[in-house]
Amino acid sequence: MAGEFFDNARIRVAAGDGGDGSASLRREAHVPRGGPDGGDGGRGGHIYLLADRHLNTLLPFREKNRFKAERGGNGGGSRKYGRDGQDLVIRVPPGTLARTTIDGEAYEVDLTAPGMRLLAARGGKGGLGNVHFATSTHQTPRIAELGQPGEVFEIDLELKLLADVGLVGFPNAGKSTLLSVISAARPKIGAYPFTTIQPNLGVVALGDLSFVVADIPGLIEGAHRGVGLGHDFLRHVERTRLLIHVVDAAGIDGRDPLDDYHKINEELRLYQPELAKRPQLVALNKVDLPEAQANLARLRAAIALPSAMIFEISGATHAGVDSLIQAAAAQLAAMPLPTSNPTQEDLVWPVPEVDERFFSVQPEGNGWRVRGKRIERLISMTNFAQTEALMRIQRVLEASGISAALLAAGIQEGDPVYIEKAELIWSNQE
């Protein structure tokens, strides 16, 4: 399976939960009333996606697609703080598009350049120890927070090749043969449609210059609508800087070469109009066959490109291939450099900033649902086994205005209140 191309994957990432805070009280000789000394829990490990220049496939995710970062350490007595969980880095090929859904909204991040790093899932905060809850009137609090759960996301990964040159054309036009001639690539080649069912990459070395060529599997009419494997193939053309349009000039499959040429360009245009405008060289292939020789004059006259951009080649005999590759190298040298140089850019999901104090109250079933970033985080970090924790929640509901909002909405004695995963029972306080 070495070298197999794999360009779609779904992974599940779970950042580390924060460590629990400690509710420890000092126990020292000659200190009759020891105060709180419980330390905070450590942060859970983050999960990052990192674009690694040494990778060109998503194949490893076929075997392993679930990732979990380390949990933060628990706090301890004597104000001992838990250690942070170790971050987890998941390496992906440059050109990987990551998509996920957060709170019902879809987001995507494009890791186009080596070194780009996405904070894919944030580790949970460590819970506060009881040293934070002491007041002048309550000097021995027996309350501490649980660690905040880490973020958990399903992420779809889609790889769009980062190649300089894309070979396009109908099935059996000779693209795979051409790639094998101009590079060290050894694609599977056969005399039937869709021999190439996955993109093949080859590196062309020409003196001090080298560039990457992608053999894009043969397109068919309707590819822009997803016919066959159209969308899977076409997306790999998007990031190439130059196209080499390989045409079976002999028409050995019974198709008209000129019709093939126009159909491929139309598929590119319908899929993405910019693709049809991308610089293109045309390789009239199989000129070693008499049928191709009979078509050459007609093809050159009908293709609306300068003669210097149309090449007569034979993948079988290698005739004309050197001139084609030298023209491709010259064309690339005259183009702006791609924006995939190594970078240390750190990225996050483009989730809009929200006011943490914002909350909403809505009927749900026979009770009421309270939503809000701050209150939901508090509930997720509350240890309900601690009596003082319930008192704290009551104070926060009052201070934040949530209690008043529930009363205004018509809450009654005994109604359930749902916050995050907790169910609380409302009691009217006189």
C-alpha cells in the first residue's frame, strides 16, 4: 500500500479535559484552623493539525481516525497545581482543507502551506482549587471546580494537490504514459478507460529547475456535475499553475480529438471559470500513429492558441516530449511563485466572537433551557457532590440575571431547568 493516494478522510478529535481543582485544607501542627490550600488543575492538551511538507496523502487516516489528547493533571494540597496535558499534533499534507461544524455552523480552514498549524480542538481549562473561594466571611471553603471538558469535533479532511503542472485530458489520452516519461513516477498504465483512478505525482528535473506534475485522472463529459468521479478529480486541478492538455490526436477510442479538446475545456469552465483561463499548453499525443498524422493540420488550425503553445508528441517514442517540458519550465519560470512557501502561521476556526455574558432562556419539554457560554462552562465544571457548589450556582444565577429572566418567562416552583447536561429543580426563594 506504500505510496497509495488517499484524498478524503473523516477524523474525530477530542482535546484533553482540564484537571480537577483541589478542595484541600491545611493540616499543620499548631495551626488550629487551617485555611484552604487546594491548587488548580492543569489545562487539557490541545489538538493541532500541522501541514507537513513530507506528506502527500491522507492514507494514514484510513487506519487511525480517532485522536485524544492528554488530560490535565489534578491540583493538590499545599497549593500544588496540576500539570498541563501534552498537546497532540496531527500531521497532514499541505493542501489539506479541514471542515467541521461548531454550534450548528459549518467552518473550514485551508492548510495550503507547509508549517501552517490549525488549533483543531482546544483543551479544557483546569478547575480552580479552593484557594480561590475563600472570603472574609467564609475562610474554609470546601469547594473546587472540576476540569472543563476538552473540545470534541468531527473533522472532514479533503486534500487538493499542490502541483505546479496538471495533466488533463480524456481517459486514455496518454497522460500517465507522459508522466512516466518525464519523471520517475511509475503510474499504472493500461488500454482501458479510467486506468488512472487516483492522481499520480511526479517530479520533473530540468537542469537546476524542478517542478511537480500531477496526472489528473481522465475527465469525462459531465464531470463538473460529479459524473463519474468528476468532482474528486477536478479539485486537484484547482491549485496547479499551468495545465498541459493531452489530446489523443489519433482518436483511437473512436472519438474526435477536436471534440475531446473542447469538451475538456468546457468541463473546466463549468466547474470553475478561472480554470478555463489558466495558462495551458496542448500536447497532441500519439503522433507516431498514422491516424494522428492525418489530424494534425486540422487540430492546429482549430485550436485557438499560438502555435508555440501546441506540441506534437509521442509518449510511446518520446518524440517532442523534451520541447514540451522545456516550454512548461519556461512558462513556470515566468509566473509568480506559488504561495506555499513554509510558514509558521497559526490558525483557528473562524468562529465569531460572542459575549460570554450573553444567555437565553427558552421553554423545553416541561421545563426551561438556559444557554450561554459562561453559564454552561460553569455547570460543566461544577462538582455537584459538594454542597457549597449548589450555593455557588444559585449566586451566579442571581448575579447574572438568569434567575430574573426565568421568573419573567413564567417559571414555576418545581420546574426543571436544563443547563448544559445538568437538570436543576427551581425553588422560589422568599
